[in-house]
Amino acid sequence: MKLAGVYTIILLLILAGCTESTTVGGEILDQDQSALVAIDTLTIRTATVTPDELVIHSPNIQFDTYLCGHLDDPVFGSVRADFYTQFQVNENALPVYPDSATIDSLVLILEYNLEGIYGDSTATQEFEIYRIISNSTDTDSTYVSGNELPFESTLLATTGIFMPDYTERVDSSIITSTTPDTTYATIDPFLSIKLDTSLMNALVALNRSGDDQSNETFLSNFGGLAIRPVGGPTGSMLSFNRLGARTGLRLHYHVEDDGEVNNLFYDYGILTTSVRFSSFDNNPNPDIIAAEADGFAGGGMQTYIQGMDGPNTLVQLPYITNFGGEVLVNNAELTVTIKETPDVDLFPPVTQIIVLYENEEGNFIIIEDFLFAVNSVAGIGAFGGQPESFTGPNGELLTRYQMKLSGHLQKMIDGELPNEIYLRVFRKTERANRVVLYGAEHPQYPVTLRANFTNL
């Protein structure tokens, strides 16, 4: 990446007793103005970057919601997400299909994750379903963005063009309360797709083969399903919930006994040990490509953040180690301001930003300030990173993210950690949200770092 464009700010410390306060890259905190002295020159740089690889599945990382669709984003470009997943039997309740049973249908049910759906909720969708080739997956492997699984050429099902139904349904067969009035359970919205009888017959034949019905045997014969969007990009990205009560493969059959028909079914679930991931194919707009190519020069005025395998924002403090051994950080807060786009109603900004750094091995690690907040009584709100409204210098209504970085900033100052951090979507593989931010060189709304130090 080409590094260019330096935004130099005079760092001012307020000497008030043993505590010094300063704002890096922004306005001075409102304290004792008579004690201001210029002691150093500090640069804040911002850039738009996209990691080479994004982990979408590994034995050590578990995701529960999965994006699927082909989103046309007017600012960021188009992104396609294919969903690949294995299904498994319940080894404590194995399927039993008597020879006398009549096999009716095999249905793929995918419960929606309403929080993960992004874009125009009225946009139409279209999917095709294929069978993943057996023995093509490895439960011990790590998969990264762009990885795909081989699938058979035979089409198992197509949805045709449809508009998703996100309304809850009432299940009159389940009563949740009897006093004072009868209350029935609700069913979360889901997508239901009837599959070709060839797969249905294959699963029944596997059950009746007499072979060991362990999942190892089952997976060696059935690799899973590939759910792929077709028909070009649309206005929204769908999200499916693996933990949904109805998510899975449901095989319907019935048994007749003395003229009485018993309708039965068996569910093949997506278990914790199932290989499953959303594979992303990103086609960014020219503005995004140019911003990444121009490095810090391209990120001076604005930067970009997007979920899936989209870009992150890099924030660099190249001379922060100049304070090493001289100060103790009491509090530090990074502020970035949102540049609102005209389509904000359809494409709302990222709901939660996290901060990471890259270690010597090239792995991205969440900073301790975030982890401490999440594990504390105060929760994630103590860290920040959620969009919040505020009044700008001219009375205008703006939106910003503020994030606590006290512990991490101290380690940057001491040279224990790199002088760069990355702003990224929380649960990046599970969210399609995006946001445009003003950069470090913006004349009105630059990136700011407000910190209170104790002078050692």
C-alpha cells in the first residue's frame, strides 16, 4: 500500500497538578487553558484497507448466523454470499423409516435472522440448491473468504423469484399459557424449499442400508447443501439462523396402521461440528478500490467500513512511542464521525464497531479494552462503538462512534503493540452493514483521540 499524506497536529498538554489532558487530532479539552504548552508533534493517519483473508469457518470459531444473497449496494458495490452447510443425524435419536412407511417429501427450512437482514426488505430473491460432493469437507480445516465447496451439477431445487415473508406465525398446536387466556406459541419467519426426490430417496436408502448410522458414516455419504443466489444482485442480503428451531432438513413420511394414518417427520440438523460458512465474492465500486490503492492519501478525507469481506478503517499513530516512559494513560477515547449517505434509511450504519490490532504472526486480535468491557458488569456499552447522535460545531445534527482505548493506548506508547489499529464491523462475517467515515484530514470532522495522562 502506498503511504502518502501526513496530517500533522500540534499535541498540547494541559498541566494541571500531576494530570495532563490533550486531544490528539481534534479540539483541546475544556480545562485550564492558561497552562497549555506545545511539547510534541503527533500524526494521525487513516486509510481504507481490506484484509487478504477473512476466516469464515474454523474448528475454534463458531458462528450461528449466515448471510446468503447477492446485495447491490449503491455506495460499496455488489457482494455475493453463497451458503454451504453440512447436516447431521441426532445420534441419540436416529432416523427410523419402516419398510411400510410412505416417504412424502424432503424440505430445506432456513429460519431468518431478522437482525442480520440488510437493505430493502421488499427486494425479491431467488436461490438454487445443489448437493455438496461427499468427502469434500474437513471438520478440522479453516476456511477463508472466497473458499467454496464443490457441488454436483444436478439442481435439487429452485425457489423462483420470491419476496421473503418476515412475519411471525401462530402455532396453534403449542399452548404456552392457560391463564387468564389461552396463548399460543409463535413461529419465527423462515424460508421453506422442497427438494428433489432423488436426495430424499438417497437419505432413506442410507438409513435402510444397515450400515453404522454414526455421523461419520452419514457425512461420508452426504456432503451437505449449497444454497446459491441467482438472477443477479438485488436490494438486500438475507441472513439465516443456524440455531432456529426449524432450521435444518425435514423428511416427511407417514405410516398407516389399521386405517389410521400417522404423519411423521425426521429433522437433520446443522450441528456445532457441521462445516458451514458463507463464502463471499466482493465486487467493490471504483471509489472503494481507489481509496484502498491511495492508502493514507486516499483515507485522509473519508474511509470505509463494511461487513462480510468488505473494507476496514486503519488508524495509525506513527509517533505515539515518543511518550514512552513519560506518561501513564488515565483515559483515552477515539471518535470518528459518520458521513451520512442519501440511502441511510435502506442501508443504516454499522451498529457495533470493534477495534483490533495485527500481531507479529499477521493475526488480527481484539483489543483488551473491548474484551474487558464485554466481560464486565457494564457490558459492551462501556467500550462504545455504537452510533450516537451529537450536535456539530455549527449546530448540525451528526452521528459518531466513540471507543475507549485507554489500556491499548498505553501499550502502544510503551512499544508493546503496533502503532496501528483497525476499526471493523463486530461479527463481520455475520453482518452486511456498512458505513462511511470522515478521515483524519477532514477540515470539520476529523478523527480525534482524547486522552488524559499522568505525567511520570
